[in-house]
Amino acid sequence: MFACPSCGAACKAYDAEKKEWRHLDFWNWKTYMHARVPRTNCTNCNKVTLVPVKWSRPLSHFTLQFDAWAMRLMAEMPVNAAARELREHDTRMWRIFHHYVHGAMNELDLTGVKRIAVDETSSRRGHRYITLFVDVDTKTVLFATEGKSKDTLEKFKQHLMSKGATATQIQEICCDMSPAFIRGIQEQFPEAEITFDKFHVMKMVNEAVDDVRREEQKQVPELKNSRYLLLKNASTLKNEQKVELDKLKDGHLQTGKAYRLKLSLQELWTQPHILADVYLRESMGWARRSQLKPMMELSKTMKRHEEGILRWFHSRMTNGLLEGINGLIQAAKRKARGYRNVQNLIAMVYMTANKLRLPTLAARRGLYPSPFIPWG
């Protein structure tokens, strides 16, 4: 007599099927488990069902101990390398990987998420991207999806709703000045306040300064090879570099004027909250009067996004965490020589960024000595 896998009713064995599972290798020999697994013929369900076994997942051709060892290897090396070590096809390894990674992600509780950061990262050549959504408070990647359009915000909203959360609970969102992200937030999360990443703002300032330098160096050859001198933080420069920089910024060059504007805008983030809006407007006015086209365009851009820039003084949110995660993702891509499809990359993002510990069925059933598989 066996319990019906569907309803739990006691049923007689109908017949048995011969099954085979790949197990942990014995020295250099592949090891397999063989067993005759009963099938029940339940009168309540009116169907014949295979009885589950305690040493393997349903429909899996591996034992739970093999799964646990495979996950340990895939946490430390590319999946293809782990597949060669285990002498299995990498497609079968990816199935194990997806099962446990998505199982862990399904256990995340999103009902308390209030502040998120959004950014995109390259998935492959040809301007292919994935968009990441990170909980700023817990530093957890909540969701990743292909693309970087406004539709990614809609997909994230649907993901929240599938987890029992709502769009109205999101109070703060940090992102860059991408028109697609801004429009998506306004449509899908109208009650959320937008904070523009201050590092992205300063990146725009640096690009404007470099545009001025590029244009002026056509008449002033001395400006060649000075790009990183102007873009670096002055505190990180060597003594001879500081002397050279002083000559550039204190002279009558247009590049020096643009650099002084950059220094002024850097001081914005050190201003008291009550004076930040006044300081920002004075800096934008200075940029407009500079008669430098890149700086004037920068002033217009900052004017359009003034509210989101000043929101930083309330939320103190940045995309610095996301930039660090992007670095980990790109390092994993290089290590693996790329991924076959975007689903594999997203699964690797969850593993690499979240560094969760995955409880396994093997541990739950007492078949594995450790209650967790460490990964990431």
C-alpha cells in the first residue's frame, strides 16, 4: 500500500517501473542508482501515478546528493566547467541550476519592499540589455528582465502583484535620466518619488567638460592627453598632475572655465538641505551664462530634471550598489565566455548578486550533512 501522490489516499501498487538516477561518483567511476518504483492506481483521482522517491526530485534523473554537489561546483566555477568536471552535458546542469535558483527566488517576500533602484546592464554584444530591480534596504536583486524600455517597469509591477505586493507600496525609486525609465515609473508607479542617481548627474557633467576640451584642443594642442586629468578626482592626482591641472583650470581657457563649473556642481552634494535648491539654480545660471554650448545643454537637462536631482537630499538613494552588481555580472560573463541565452544570464545574476543560501530537498530529508548549499 502506498499514499497517492495527488490526494494522499492509501492505494495498492498498480505496477512498477525501472528507474535510473545519476549518483555521486565513486572515485573515477560514474555511479548510478537503479530501482523499481511503484505506481498507484487511485480510485479517487482515477489515474495512475508514480510514487515519489525520497532520494530524487520528481522527474529528475539525478539524486539529491548529486544536485547538491553540482550546485556547489556551479557556485565556484562556470556551469560549462562544472559540467566537464561532472561529465554531464551542460544543458542538464543548467536545469539543476534553474530549479534551485528560481526556487530560492520564489521564496523572497516582497510585501515589505518600499525603496528600489533600477538600472540596466549589457547582456551581450549588439546593444542587448537586461534591467535589474534592487531593494535598496536589503540589497537584494528582486527582479531581472530582458530589455531596457518602459515595458520593464510593467513587468516588474506584474511580478510584484504575483508575489502579493502592490505598486502603491513603492515609495522611492532611484534611476538614471533614461526617458524610458521615467515614463515607465510615471505610468506604473505614479505615487513613487523619483531620485536621479547623483553619480549619473556627475557623469553628465564630466561628459560636458570633455566635450568642451575636445572642441578647444583643435586650437590648443596643449590640451591633448589631458582628458583623465580633468575627469579624475583632484584628491587622487599626483603632485606633478596637480600642478598641471592648476595651470589648466586657472588659465583663460574655455576648458578651465568648464572645469571650474564642474567643481562648483560637485559641491552641490555637500550643501545643507535647505540651501541645495538655491545652490543648484545658481550653478545652472552660471552654466547658462558661460557661453559654452555643452555646459548650456547640461544646464537645460538639469533644469528639466531638477526635482529628481534635489530629491536625493530627502532619500539619499544612489545606484552605487547596482554599479557594483553590474561589475560582478560582467566579470561572470567574461569568466563564462558569455551565456547561451538571456534566461541563463538572469539566473546567474540572481546567484551572483544575492548570494543566498539554498535549502535543498536533500537536506530537508536528511540525505545531506549540511542544511544549506552555500553559493555566490
